[in-house]
Amino acid sequence: MRWLRVLNAKSSVAASDRTAAGLLEMLATPVPAMPDIPTKPVEQVARLCFVIDATESRARTWKAAQKIQAQMFRVAQRSGNLLAQVIYFRGARTIAAVTDGWASSADLLAAEMANVECRTGPTQILQSLDLARELGSTAIVLIGDAFEEYPEALEIRAEQLDNAGIPVFTFLEGDDAEAVWAFSRLAEITGGAFAVFGDHRDLGDLVTAAATYATGGTQALARLSGPAAGEVLKQLPPPGRALRQQGRP
């Protein structure tokens, strides 16, 4: 019986040696490389936030503006993979988003904006931009006719938006000198574009250009025909910075 135990022990040792040798041989054998599997690029969903002045100074043209806004929401969403939100300011302290979250329905945005009426009050552009940034916007379209806030504060907000990679496209109704400076400066610092809309420039075309850039970058905008697209394109930063702003490598 003792001999059998010794024999079994020797056999166990031998089996262990053979197992260890087998493992070493397996480890020494190179593993064939796995073939490259093509990956589908992840689509970027743009979140375009409209910041709209609904103060009393725009009341005269508000009904016409509502029709234009309904058109531009629809045009913007045809431009690509896009979600939209609208923030408006009016009265003394009203800054509100028209929906609870980002919307994929242009008709919903248009219907909500149809219920908004203008009220007397100062511009609240800077706080509206803060809200747009907090909501996770990837681009902002500002539409208004005046600027009544501190220039220094605008510079600070613009730098914050630029650091966050959020370009601002500013479209001005009228020719107020302070608003021209503020709107153009905001666009310049953030890498967006500025234009005055009215008789010679259609707001819908300008918004289409901004939405096209937000969803497809400078290459997509370059393929868009029309003077508005060209005007926006020539103001945009070099491609390297534009790609950084859109969160691309």
C-alpha cells in the first residue's frame, strides 16, 4: 500500500511537470493577431439653442418675427442631426426656456413661441447665455435688437463660452450702435458669426447657415449655396479651431 502511495505521488509529480511544460509551451506560442474590425463613427448630435429678445422694443415686428422663427426652427432641423431649445427674455426678470428639454420637433418650438408676447424690460442677454451654457448647448443663435448690459461682463461671458467650445451666432435687428458692438464682439470671441438681418439679409438663411455649421462644420457650410452662407463662412475661425469647438479631434 505504501508503494502504491509513492507511485501515485511520483505520477502526480510527473503529471504536474507535464502540465507546467504544456502551459509554458502555450505561453511561448504567439497568439495570432485579431483582424481589425471596422467601427461605425459615432454621430454627433448638435444642440442648438436660440436666445431670443422678447422685450417691448420688438413688439412692432413681433408677429412677423414669430412667423420667421417658426420657419427658422424647421429650416434649422432640416440641416442635420439637431436638437433645439429656445430661451427668451422679457419684462424685468423673465428668462425662460419654452420646453422642459431639448426638442426634436420644430412644430413644438413654433407652437410654444406663438404664445410668447413682448413685455417692457431691459435686455437680459448675458444671463440667458449662462442658461444656454448650463443646458449643454453646442452652439447658440442670439436674435435681438439691443444690448443694455455691461461690456466688461459680456467679455467675460464670451470667454467662458469660448472656453466651453460654444460658438455664438449673433443676428441683429436694426442698427443700434451698442448692440452692433456687443453682438459682433460676442461672435468674434466665441468663433461664431455676426450679421444684421432685414431688407438685404434673410434671417431664415442666416439661421440655416448657423445650423449647418453646428451639425456639419465648415465643410458642410461650404457646400451650402447662398450669400448668407458665404457671409457666415468667411467670419468663422480656421478649421483647427472650428474642430476644437465642436469637440472633434
